[in-house]
Amino acid sequence: MARYHSSLAHSAYIDLRRSLQDEAVTQIRGNVVLAKRNGRGYWYDTYRVGNSVQKTYIGEDSAELRERIARTTELKKNAKLRQTDRSRLVRLLRTEGITGVDTTTGSLLSALAMSGVFRLGGTLVGTIAFRLYEGELGIRLPTDETTETNDLDIAAFEQLSLALAQTDAADVNKALADLDFEAVPGLSPRKFWRWKQTRGEMMVEFLTPSFDSEEGIRLLPALGVHAQALHFLNFLIADPIKAAVPYRSGVLVQIPAPERFAVHKLIVADRRQGGPDALKSIKDRRQAAFLIEVLAQDRPDELREAWEDARNRGPRWRERLDRSLARMPDTAKLLATL
């Protein structure tokens, strides 16, 4: 049976995330401009530096972001007070038993956030993202290898990165180098998509959805890195959500919606069957089973929509989902009742 954190802990997490999102708009320096692209709106901060006009990407248009932009002046006045309050909230979350991150992971996420990775479309995927659902869902995580990892995976859409790079870019290479990460050579010269920490076991990998051939490495211009192209990833990182990392005074990142993460794990688990990643397949199924149990009770509509979306994408999608569920009868029963 799923075990939940106290309402105090869940409220503290929501307050921390909200404060971090408020803080993000206090960095606005000039006039805000809404740009339309492919039926969606994107906000930019435009300001003058010398004789040139610079643009910094703020985020995709939403009622919530518009409301924050309207309060920019007010939010700037209370920035110091909010930082102190966020530190208090992080301490409260630790006291309440929310799983934190180690210093290596926390400093890495902080550096990547400061460089602009998550603001420019990067989405945390993998086990680090899974751990952050503890605050989002107010649920206590399993105390086993399901939450253990030395990998930090970041995914982003190639086309969005191309569009954002016209006005903005993150210095990911410098952020990683400052923390003693070195690029791992691959088959393609000078196309690095993996970094390993020289004084530890942490590995950082960049990924991007593949809509045709899965072979090859793609450039993510806004992040200044290359990424491995993978099938099914487009489903995972569509419509991501903001998340708060309880480290120092909090770090604002981006993660997949939990229902998409759960369904995607069923697909990934089948892809890893019988190969060198067989143990990861077991972990994938455990993460999926855990989230589906929680979501079936707390967010059944969202879970049903994600489940139907995946199954309606074609026979290859359904085959992988069905093969994973054949090993997970309890999870299959839950999904059948949605």
C-alpha cells in the first residue's frame, strides 16, 4: 500500500515550487514580448546591451506565467525575503522525511539550472525525475534500489532547441567543466552527448526524441550540446511540469508529467529485455508499478488519458506496453479499471 507524507510536507513542497517559479520572473531586465510559433506562445525578455537588443527566453505562454509577469515589480521587491523562506521550507521538508539529494547531485542540478538548461526546454528524465514525484504527489518513495542512480538524464526537443537558439543559449559545457565533468568520446567525433565526473561515478547524458531513424546524434543548439536520439521519448517529455529540488534554498527544474513517466517506463522496460540493461528493465517496471498504483487512486483521469494516448500511437506502442504488462498482472488490472 502507498504511504503518504503529511499535508504539512506536501504544502511546503507546493510553496517551495511556487516561490521558485516566482523567483524566475524576477530576472526580467526589460520589456516582455510574446512570440507566436506553430500555434503556441513563447515569452521573451527583451533588453538593450549597448547598441544591440538582446532576448532571453522566459517560458511558454500560460495563464500562470502571465500572472507572474504582471507581478514582476512586486516580486522583485521581496526577493531576499523569499530566498530566506525557501531555505526554511527546505529544512521543513527534510524534517518531514522528504528525500533530498546528495551534494554532488544538488550542486550539479543547481549549476545546470543557473546555466539555463531547464528554462530552455531541458527536462529531467530517469530516476532523478522519479524521485521528485515524491513532492509532487506527496507520496513516500520505496526504500530500495528503485530510487538509486548515478545517472542524470536530460531530454529536449530538437526543434524547440533550434528555435530558442536564435535568441538564447545555455553554457552547459562550462557548467559541467566547473564541476569536473569530462566529455565521454563516442563514435561521432566532436559530438559529445555524455559526460562523466572525473572524481566520482556521476554520469550526465543528453537525449532527444527521434521521429525517424534512431541512429545518430543530434545537436541541441540552445543547450550547446549533442544528444542521442531515441524513439518514444516525444511522448515522455510532452507537456512537462516544474519541480522543486530540496537543495539549499531550492532548485527549479523541469520533469515529465508523472502519468507520462509511468506509461513510458512500461515501454522502456520492454525495450531493455534480454540485453545488458535487463536489470534496468526490472527497475523500470517497479517505478511504473509504483506510480500507476498512486495515480490510479489520486489522478485516474490523467493516467487514463496518458494510457490511451500511448496505445493510440500505433501497434508498436501497444506491443511493448502489452509485453511489459504481461509481467505485471496487478498493474494490468489497475489500468483495465480506468
